Amino acid sequence: MSILSGRLAFRPRPNDVYLASYARSGTTWLQMIVYQLTTDGSMDFTHITEPIPYFERALSVGRDLNKLPSPRLFKTHFRYKKLPKGPYKRIYIARNGKDVLVSCYYFFRAHSPFKGSFDQFFKNFMVGNVQSGSWFRHVAEWSAHAADTNVLFIRYEDLVNHFERTVNRIAEFLNVPLSPEIYARIAERCSFTFMKQHEEKFGFLQEVLIEFGFTGEDFIRKGKSGSGKEHLSPEQEAMFDRAASTVIMPPPLEAPARTARA
Ligand code: PPS
């Protein structure tokens, strides 16, 4: 089976792992825990989306996910039925719905055109009229698969109240060893304080810039007249001139005529 990823075909692999959630439910926290569990814990990534891509955005911008080494890890907000069908492991993280609602409100006010009141957002959220769709449907659909052997269903609140037990469940589910040293590193690097200190490695805006390949190069670039010509090949210049010959612009100012001295 393959899914179109931009111009590329995404081919699922049996050992792919999806970290799934409704938005604002602790996905990034889960990403960091799984990243720390499955690597040497190095922090030398620009953004967590490099080692653990946001699946649906990566597909929509045509990132070549086939280049990633196995086992691949993906973050996703897809509903259960939108993920590729197959044996792939899925960890779903759910969070208290009212906390999700409030977190979404602040997130969408800051990162989307929505600038309405909390009351308006509440009404939209209750009927699923928000970017992430219905929280109620999302959680219900994933809950129906909570007992599947390839699904681990955890809660944000489990991480808050029983962090070590929950990290152990994740490690067992993924069949990765969890020594006291690795656990100590996870507890330190997945703490709110540590992740807040490294927010640029987790934040939304950085994720979008990286996924879209935006480099943020000079906006006020050269400010010279005539440098366009230097970049064009003779063929490109001829093609451009032909197309531009149909555009009639007012003439440029001429240099003032010199007055002859008596
Ligand atoms: S997103 O945008 O959908 O990917 O957001 P997501 O990562 O799922 O959820 C964001 C909320 O998770 C909180 N968060 C954490 N809580 C506790 N500990 C750690 N380490 C941590 N990392 C992220 C984050 O603060 C968001 O919740 P709110 O309630 O808005 O603070």
C-alpha cells in the first residue's frame, strides 16, 4: 500500500510507530519521551519534527518519509480510520477534554486567524467546528481500539501523576530497554522545565518553517537595479522580453536635458 506524499509515494513499513492524539493533548511530550527512549538522547536536532515528523503535514508538503531509517516514528492528529491500515504500533495520548479545550483556545488564538472570545470558541469546540474537528468523536473512535494489541492508550494525566509507570508501559509496548540511567535522563529531559527551556525545538512556528523548508533568508536582500538581468540566461532573457513586450507601462523618467550655456 502507498499513500501519495506530495509527488512521492509514502510506503508504510510494518515497524512504523504512530504517536497519535487530538491536538493539544500532550503529543509533543510523548514525542520527546519516545525519542529519549529510542535514541541516545542527543539533543542535536533543530526541531523534534526532524526525527519524528508530523505525519499529515509531512505528507502534504511532500517530505520524503521513505528516507527515514527504521523504525520510523510519526506524530499524528489523524482519526483512527485515517491512518494506514496494518500492524503498525500506535500510542494514543488522551487528555482531560476541558483542559484540551482551553489549551486549544490559546493555541488557535495565537496560531490561526481565530480571534474570537472564549465563549465563541467553546461553542465551536462543542460542535466540532474547530480546526481539529470533534474532540468527542476523536477520543471515542480511538478508545474503541484501546484494547487492540497494536494500540497503547495512555493519558496526559497518567504522565502527570504516574510518570515512571507510564514511561515503563511505553517502553514495554515498544520493546525497548529502560535502565535506571535511561529513565533518569528521560525524567530530566521530558520535564516541563527542560522542554520549556528548549521550546524552539518543540514549538509550532519552528515546526512549520522546517516542514515547509522555509529558510528565512534576507527579506531586504540587495536593493539594486539591474541584477535581474545578471541571473537570467540569454534564452530566459529572450523569453522574458517576448512576454513583456505585451505589457505597456508609462515610460521611466528621463535624465533632465542639459541646458547649453551661452
Ligand atoms: S500540539 O500542538 O497538538 O502538538 O500540542 P500537544 O503537544 O499535543 O499539547 C500541548 C500541551 O502539552 C503541554 N506540554 C507538557 N505538559 C507537561 N510536561 C511537559 N513536558 C509538556 N510538554 C508539553 C503543553 O504545555 C500544552 O498544554 P497547555 O495546557 O497549553 O500548557
